[in-house]
Amino acid sequence: MSIRAHARSLTLAVAVALAAPFAMVAVVAADTVTAAPAAAHGSVTDPPTRNYGCFERWGSDHLNPEMAELDPMCWGAWQADPNAMWNWNGLYRENVGGNHEAVIPDGQLCSGGRTQSPRYDYLDTPGEWVAKDVPQQFHLTLTDQAQHGADYLRIYVSKPSFDPTTEALGWDDLDLVQETDPYPSQGTYETDVDLTGYSGRAVLYTIWQASHLDQPYYLCSDINIDGAAGEPGSASGTAGMPVTTALRLGQTAA
């Protein structure tokens, strides 16, 4: 069942970040800065999840005011909680017992049921998230910094009737397309994904069931299947942007 978008009030936060990969920031008050390293876990990095995509595009340029206009969903996530970007690798729950649909409510799939709320809550927000253009058959990569291993990757795609720009994802909006065999502990888990018969804007939803303990990760990647570019590696939504910004987002400006 789809949950329609509703108005959200955003709490403005002033943040200072370490630009190095895998750093995190805490929201700061006055002139006090508190920073701590993020716990290393993992996420789908290709096609990038919503918050990993924000980290890729803006992690080293997070104070650029152009983010608000050029990448408004990342801007909204940043304003709601900067640590959603820095902790792109920590969107998990524990002790779910494989009962994913019972534990994660409709409308909260991209935040893992508001895990560590409010850190990832904004990821459930419908809107113009930057979507990666992919062909109907493509390669998925999950980066596991901690080498937890995987009991499986369970991969879904949203149905053609679902509109991620106006609806928050529900279980009834998904088609299961693949469940992998286990992976040993290693740095990446890769698999080929076949979305033959699907086209257009969609959400690729990956559940990574880590092996080291009962720790599933819930990961939303925005994709444009058979997008205008027709090749993997480009990002939708960059037409009209300055060339330098469009290149940072993944393709040449139109």
C-alpha cells in the first residue's frame, strides 16, 4: 500500500563536517564542533542508495548553497539530519528474525522503519531524488566496509504503477526480483540484476541480511530503467545544470 506524501516541517541545522570519507558530524551549536568517526558497516553503492548518493555528490561540498536548488532532496535530508549522509553505511536494524514486512511499516521502508530516528527519517520522503540511469540488466555492488558477510541480498523493484516522486514506498509497491546465495565475509558483494519488462523511474530496494549477527540493512536506490542516456553510470535530473555541477552528479549537462 502506498503512503501519499504529506507536508513535513524541516528543522534547520548548522553543521560542520570532516570531508574525509567515512567521517561523520554532529549538529553543532554556537562555535562548538563535535565530530566522531562513523561505525563502518556498508550499503549499496551502485546504484547508490539515497544517502550514499548524497555523500558521493556533496560530501566534500556540503556547505555549498547550490545543493538546495540543484539537489533538493539531498538538501532536505541534510537539513533534517546531516548524519544521514555521513553515516550512509549504518542504516540497519537488529533482531528482526527475518520478519521484514512485519517489522518495517509501509511508508518507512527507506528508513528501515525509522531506525535510529530521526537520522534516516527523511529518506522516506517522496520527491525528485537523483536517479541513476540503468539498462534492464545491470550490475549491483554492495560495499561492506566491516566484512560482515551476507546470508543473502534480497532485491526488489517498485511496480510500474508506483511513483517515487509522490509516494512513500510500501511493501505492496514492490516486486521481488532476486534473492542471492550467501556471500563470505569480504569487501563487496556483487550480483547481476535483471529488470526485463520494467522501464522508467523506480526504486530498487535491497535487503542485506548480514551474517555476523541478526542485522538486516534496508536500502533504497533510485533508478531510471532504460533512461534517456541508455547507459549505466549517468544520473537523471541534471538537465539545465551548470556543467561542473552536472558532472559531479554524474553526467554532462543537457
